[in-house]
Amino acid sequence: MYQRTITTLLSSMCAMLLMTAVSQAQTVLTLDDAIRIALSENTAVKVADKEIQRSEYAKKGTYASLFPQINGSASFQRTIKKQVMYMGGDDSSSSGSSSMFSGILDPIMYYIEQLYAGTGVTYIPYVAPATESSSSSGGIEVGRLNTYNFGVSASMPVVNPQLWESIRISGEAVELAVEKARESRLSTVTQVKQAYFAVLLAKEAFNVYKEVYENAVANFEQTERRYNVQKASELDYTRAKATVANAIPNVYNAESSIILALWQLKAVMGIDLDEDIDTAGALSDFAQHMFYDIHENDDIDLTGNSALRQLSIQADQLASTVRMQKYAYLPTLALSFSYSYNAMANNFKFSQYNWTPYSYLGLSLSIPIFSGGKRHSDVKQAIIQKEELDLQKVNTERQLRIGIRQYLQTMETNMKSYNSAQDAVATAQKAYDIASKSYNVGRSTLTDLNDAQLALTQSRLNVSQAIYNFVTAKASLEETIGFDFTE
């Protein structure tokens, strides 16, 4: 009686603990709900959307190159030592000639000094060394101490084929970012599907092992009653008790698998790991999608594949790059304009400054003539890159075809396995019922009953595994062909 009480208490506690994780779930999500949440909350999807915005701004920045670029400028310059302008004869002239011109130049230089007195121009007399025969000449310091300049300038391209082609490349970069975001969404949908199916598989395993545990407890109680009236041997009693003990770890492991699978699903969806969610339905609900002629899809169209689409866009970009490099041989024409005010003074009396404007409007033509072969090398480099991409595209398509065949083969194999496992479940269930009734009336042993239970457990797990393998392979196939959930 004591052992029976312990067993009953253990059974009740185990059942309560095993159902805790499932009963605590508050939000029940279908597969479509989980996908919709992931497409709005998943970090990879958000990053991909940000990349689209960044590419669009980069494109706008390229278009801005077509408009005038206007810049303002201001400068102040303080002169430390003014420049000197010299007037007079040659240093190599004779002393006689120097003496002759000295009498003529000195009054002139004095007059110049008086004329520019107070204007910032200073006369500096030149004194030749005594040992050197030189002309008597002087120098004039030119300029003022303070120089100010304020102005505005503008420039814009008029004819620039390279710039026009770069705008086309920036537009293709936006298309590439959009396609990468689509690829991120396809990958997220596949990850959500596989995580969702993993939760359903863990639940199926939990249900199977829980039923095994309940059967083991019931068999133990039956054996215990027979043992108490001496109709069962101590060996059968011990084996029944060991069967119950062996069933408990399997149930706990199945429970832990559910919790881990739910965490993985939450992580893929991009929601808080502490949020209480549960999955709706059962894995068997997806079994109806397993029955169709799978060979009809052998020649699947890959136009929706994101990897091939990205390679096509990159091929267009490289083609534009080749044209852009060739356009480097063409002349360019640019328009420029400048307007500025200048002032020079020796003091800081701004109200007395004499500001003088300066402006110009011009066209500049640039004709490439020789660059040491750089332009030719750039063109060849772009052409080789395009050829490499073409080879990569062929290889990628080949690998995708191999992957599709593998997915189709997996789906077909598990479709057959599911049919076989279904028959095995029916047969194993019948065998277990017969063994259970025979054991209750003493016509079969506990070993026969345990063997029947093991066969039933394995066949039920095989059914769930076949469905799981099929739907996960189907999810990967849909990602490969570019099946868009939002579409």
C-alpha cells in the first residue's frame, strides 16, 4: 500500500509539472500569425528596410550632382611683411652711371614717396655696399596690412556622361537593396515555419511520451495488484516499476524540448523571450499538404529566386560600370560662376573701407588626352568583373537546381514514409491493445506488453517525424523558388 501511494503521488506530481509549460501559454498563434509578427518585428527585416532607405538617400545624393553646387566663402589675411617693388638701374652698371642717375632718380623717388604718403605704400631707399659698385635705386612696399574677401561661387556640370551613368548605377543599387530586403523576408518566413514546426514536433513527442508514461503507470498499478495477491512474480513487479522510472526522463526531455522550441520561435519572430505564447493546431494538420504528384514540380521556374535576381541586378550594375568607364574618354563641360567683394586697409575702421566687387561667369571644357593607360585598364577590369559574375550566375543556378532536387526527393521520401508509418501505427496500436488485454488476464508477460508499447511509440514518432521532414523541406523549397508570403 505504501509503494502504491508513493507511485500515485509521483504520477500526480509529474503530470502537474509536465502540463505547467503548456497551460501557462496565454497567446495562441497560428503559423500565419507568427509569420506576420516576424515580418514586422524581426531584426534582420528591420535592418534590410533601413538599407533600402540608405540606398534611396544615396541615389538622391547622386542626383544632387546634376544641380548647381553653391558655396560661400570668407577670408581675412594679415600681412606680416609686405612685398617690395624695386625701381632703378642694373647692379652691374658702373659707378659713374650710378652717380649720374642717382641725381635724377632721387627726386623722383621722393615725389613718389610723398604722393603715396598715408596710403600704405612706403618708400625704402636702397643703399649699395661701399665695396660694391651698384646703381642708386630704391624699393616700394606694395599692399596693405589687412585684406578681406567675401564671396559666393557656383558650379554645375553641363555635359558629363560619367555622372549620368553613375546615376543609373545608384538607381540599380536601390533595386539591389530592395531585393536583399525581399531575401531577408523569405529567409525569415522559412525560419519561422521551421521553428513553428519544431514546436509542433516537440508537442507530438511530449504527447507520445506522456501517454507512454501513463500506460506505464497503469501497467504498474495492475502489476502491483496482481503482485499483492501473488498472481505476479517479483520480477514482473520490479520490471513494471523500472518501466515507470524510465518513462519519466523521456517526458521531462520532451517538455524541455517544447520550451526550447518556443524560445527559438520567439527569437526568430523578434519578440520578448519572456512573453507567453503557444502554437495552435497539431503537426498532423499539415499532413493533408503531403498528397500530390510531386514530380510535376521537377522543372521549377527560378525567376523568383532572390539570389539569381540579385546577380541579375549586379550584372546590370557592372554593364553600367563598363559604360561609365568608357565614357571617361569623352570630354566634359562645366559651368562656373563667382562673385566676391574685396577690401584692403591698414586699420580696422570698417565703415571707411572701400569694397570692390569681382565676378565672372565661365565655361570649362576638359578633354582627356593621356592617362598612362588607366582608363583602358579600368574598362578591362569592369569587363572581367562582368564575365566573372556571369560564371557565378551559372554556377549558382546549378547549385539551386541541385538543392531543389534534394528538397523534392526529401518530400517524396517522407510522403512514402508517412503512409508506411500510418499503417505501422494502426498495426502497433492493435498489437498493444491485444498485449494489454492478454497481460491483464495473465496470458502474456510484461515483456510482451513493453515490446508492444515500444513498437507503438516508435511508429507514432515516425509519423510525426515524416510530417516534420516534409513540411520543413517544403518550406526550404518555397524559399528557393521565391514564394513570397506577402504575395
